[in-house]
Amino acid sequence: MQIVIIGNSIGAVSAIREIRKWDQQSSITVISREVLDQKTPYYSPVVLPYYIEGVLSKENLFSIRYEFYKSMNVDLKLGERVIAVEPDEKVVVTEKSRYRYDKLLIASGASPRILDIPGARNKRVYVLRTYEDAEKIKSDESDEVVIIGGGPVGVESAIALLKSKKKLTIIEIAPYILSTVFSRRVSEMIESQLVEKGIEILKDEEPIEITGNPVKSVKTNKRKIKCSSVIMGVGVVPNTDFVKDVLKLGPRNGIIVDEKMQTSEPDIYACGDCVELKSAIDGSIRPFPVWPNAQETGKVAGANIVGQEMIYEGGIRVNALNVFEKVYFSIGNVHDESKLGKMIERDGILEFYYFEGEKLIGAEIIGDVKYVGLIKHLIRRNIRIDLDRFKGLSDFFPFTAPLSIPHKAQERVHLWS
Ligand SMILES: Cc1cc2nc3c(=O)[nH]c(=O)nc-3n(C[C@H](O)[C@H](O)[C@H](O)COP(=O)(O)OP(=O)(O)OC[C@H]3O[C@@H](n4cnc5c(N)ncnc54)[C@H](O)[C@@H]3O)c2cc1C
């Protein structure tokens, strides 16, 4: 069988690992548009901020080497952009060639959204998604940087640039930063840490124009902020243009997949940030553009491609953010204050649990990440919890020590590869 995979990030790698568990015979061709060194063809976007900060070397950023692809017997086509898929012919078309497939996996991820405002594509307006983006931000010598968007990418970019003593301003359109990830309460804890380090945060404010080419200022609905570069971190859009006429897409342009990661075409599978799938919590169909979902859906797609039935039990948003040695972890639905069922403070760890009746729907934990798997399991399996007797998850495992995301950048690379 000829298996073709579009993309070479965590969704793809996770699928390759699963495919080769069951099938040594099929050919696997991976096509990726990024031009990278063939000897070090993989990095995780998650750790790019550490590279910008300078705590992760270029050598250590590229965490999976050519030997991996060789051992998995993968034919790697780097620097080739896919421009179309022809399901009737079972062919993938790139700018350079055509590849026949029996089974196709689309793991093309997502790209940064660009705001539709004047100046958004001017010189020194950066985004952060790829190694090339990180290099541009790292080598920029501006003293004053405006970061548009106070989401995880905006906040991590600001933290990464702190050491370089630049004047940093984050503009956030919502009433509080990280509003898609944390509750207002937790977001404000993070905000006070950032402000203490000198980052200016403007909330409830909308950027309306970037002036100068190269950049000179950002105009908002309230003021004009002088700066010489901008980082735009306002969410992502799925990379699905090349299949928009042949596969069923959802309202946010993600590829619609079933629980086996099969698309509307039976021999085409998709995984990761380019898909929209069912939420494990409320059944709504939407993207879950986070690393653990890309890793899990890649594995499910890989298994089903080689005929090993595996089911994905539904998307759950999971985010962990390291803010100066403190880890903030959030999972599921944490935005409805009225659903906050329990708050526990113990041994320096702060836990917030959100419930719908007896069902856990979300949690925020400050200082510990070891319960990620357990919370996911409780949410997905609809396990009933007696709120009166519930004393937090550490009650189930009283002897385990708190677990944080490792502080050393190098250890984090292993976590996210
Ligand atoms: C700075 C940053 C920090 C992040 N931090 C976190 C975090 O803390 N926690 C978390 O869970 N997630 C985080 N994420 C998100 C995480 O990186 C993504 O969810 C994950 O990388 C998605 O993996 P993927 O395989 O679906 O796609 P991607 O990583 O987007 O990779 C897509 C691949 O497809 C290729 N491709 C795209 N289009 C084409 C085409 N037309 N032809 C050929 N190849 C193509 C690309 O070159 C790439 O190889 C972060 C992202 C960034 C940028």
C-alpha cells in the first residue's frame, strides 16, 4: 500500500509511529512545504519561544533527526507545497510533482491568522508559527515591540523577549488576556506577574491600523503606540485551501472528520490543527488546535489507515503555560463562573474544578500538571463525582509529588516532540 502524508509536524510523526507499529511493508511518503535541513527535518512549534529567548539552541530545537525517518522507512519530500488533491485519481499534486496514494493523511496544521487592518503585512510585522518566523523575531533589533493578541502565542512571545530589554506592549481586544484558555480569575493572576516584569497590557482595546513600512506605530481605537516591530498572535486558520473543493469542511474551514479521523472521502484521513471534530464535553464540532489533540488524532488516524480500528473519544482543549517558573494548567470549559464547583488550596497548589451537575467539565490547576490524563479521562467518560465528598484529585493520589512542566528548555523539547 502507498501511504502519503501531507505535513511533517506532530500529527504526521505520531501517525508514522503508529503505522509502523502494525505495518512494515507499506511505503510512506511525507510531503512538507517547509524548507529544512534534511539531516534535522523536525522541530516542535511549541518550543519556538524558548529558541527566541535564547534558552534553547538551534541544535536542540530540531529534536527529531533524519535517522528517525530512515528507521521508519519514510521517504521525506521537504520544500514541496501541496496545491491540490484529486480523490478520483488518488493523486496529491505539489508545485513540483504528483504522488499516487492508496491512503492519504492530511496533517497540514494551521497558519497564523492575519488581521484585516491596514499595514498588517508591512515590514517588521511578524507572526510566530514556524522556525523561519522565529528566526525573524529573534534577529529583529527593535527596542519597542507591540504584540497584538494576548493569547498563548502573544504572551509566550512577550515572555521570550523580556530578557532582551525591549519595551513590550500587549494589546488585547477582550477584557482580559488569555480569555480563550483561562478564567478571568486565573488570567488576572498571570497578568499581574507579567506587569510586574514590566510588560504593558492594554485590554478592551482594538488595533485598527499599523502605520509605517517598516512599522512605526500601532493605532488602536483608543491611542497610538510607537513601536518598530509588531508580533501578531490572533489565532490560527486551518491549512485546508488545497482541499476546499474536494473535502467537506466545517464552518471554520477545518476538515470534518469522524471518530476514526476519516474525512468525507473514505481513503483520506486528517488529523491535528487542520480538522474540526466533536467536542468531548458538549458535542459541538470545532477545531482543537493544541499539541495533545494533534498527537492523539495523528495516532488514531495512523492506526485506522492500516486497518487497526481506533476511536478518538472527542476533542478537549488542554493548555499549559509556564510563566516565570510557575505552571498554569487549564482543561475543558472553565469560563462559566457559575459552574465553579470546588476550589482547593493545598501545598502551594491552587485547583479550580468546574462541574455540570455531577459531571466534571473543566479544571484549572496552578502549580501542577500531573492530572492532565486523569482529568481528560473523567471528562471523556462522563464519570459522576459527588461534589460534597470531592476533595480534589490529589485525594485520589495522596503520595505523588506535584509535577510541573520542566523548567529546562531541553527537557521541554522532549515533552513536545
Ligand atoms: C509559539 C507556539 C506555541 C505553542 N504552544 C503550545 C502549547 O503550549 N501547548 C499546546 O498544546 N499547543 C501549543 N501550540 C500549538 C501546537 O504547536 C499545534 O497544536 C501543533 O503543532 C499542531 O500540529 P499539526 O501536526 O496539526 O500541525 P502543524 O504543527 O501546524 O504542522 C503542519 C505541517 O504541515 C505542513 N504544511 C502545511 N500546509 C502544507 C502544504 N500545502 N503542503 C505541504 N505541507 C504543508 C507544514 O509545513 C507543517 O510541517 C503552540 C504553537 C505555537 C506556534
